[in-house]
Amino acid sequence: MRLLVLALAAVAAIAPAKAGIVARIDNASQRMTVIVDGVPAYSWPVSTARPGYRTPAGMYRVQRMERTWYSRKYDNAPMPHALFFRGGYAIHGTTSIAQLGRPASHGCVRLSPGHARQLFQMVQQAGGARIVVTNEAGPGFATVASRRRVGRRPDAPVLIGPPDAWPYEQPRRSPYDEDDMIGPFDN
């Protein structure tokens, strides 16, 4: 029995790790960085919420994927390759390519159709993804507020690397967001 446990542990140690996909959206720079297994792989222009609307900052997981979807709220607007991450908020393709790189949406994250298709396929293949939305430009990784720690400035950012090693605390949020947010112990 002991030998069997050791053999299973050895096989688990050499098995390939499941790909971790993180889509980091920066509302300030209007860019998305796609991080695969802790390494930035793609950087694409996006359109997030225009004035009067918001794309909520926070850390989420993809809740639902729809290859073809039409907005029930905004005149049946097409939302191809939609990755829903918080209620009706989604990352999806758009035909308004000329507006990419500046705020233009009602709150969703718009991508070019080709990039939306590519992200959709990566998330589908990986079995899910994490979505990080920030309001500040960063060095390619998301920055989030950290709590005061000994030997650390209270306002120092925490860099987020591979999903399994995320040393973050959750951003401030409404109590109504509980089911949509990723906690430090969620997988």
C-alpha cells in the first residue's frame, strides 16, 4: 500500500501542470494582457466602460462562456465569444474595432473579433480562467492594494504571478459581489 501511494505521488509530480489563464484588463491603459502559466503571452487593445458607465475592478473567474450571444439590455447587440465574469459583464468581440484602445462600452470588455475568438478557445481548452480588472497601468502584471505588513510600505503593490502563487488580498467591493469574486482559497 505504501509503495502504491509513493508511485501515485511520483506520477502526480511529473504530470504536466494544467495551463493557468489570466486575463488582466487595465481600465486606465485600455489594454488586456493574457498571462498563460504565469508568463505574459498576449497584449491587446480593449474598450471598457465609457463615461457614465463602469467596468468593475476586481478579481473574478469566468462564470459562463457563450460562443454566440446577444445583449438583452442593449438592443440585441452581438457579443461573439463572450466570457461572462460578473453577472452581465463579459469579455467579448466587437465590430467597433476603431474604438479599441479607448473607453467606449456600457461596461463590458470589448476585443477585436479575432482576439476574442483566440481567448475564448484558450479558456475553453484550459477549462476556465481568472479575470483581473484594474484601474491603474502596471508593468504587465496586475497590482492590487496590500494590507500593512512588517517591513513593507502600506501602499506597496503586490505583483500577481502564476495563479497558484497569488499573494493578494481582495479589493474593496460591495457585499452583493460575493459570489462573483475570487477569494484567496478558491480554485
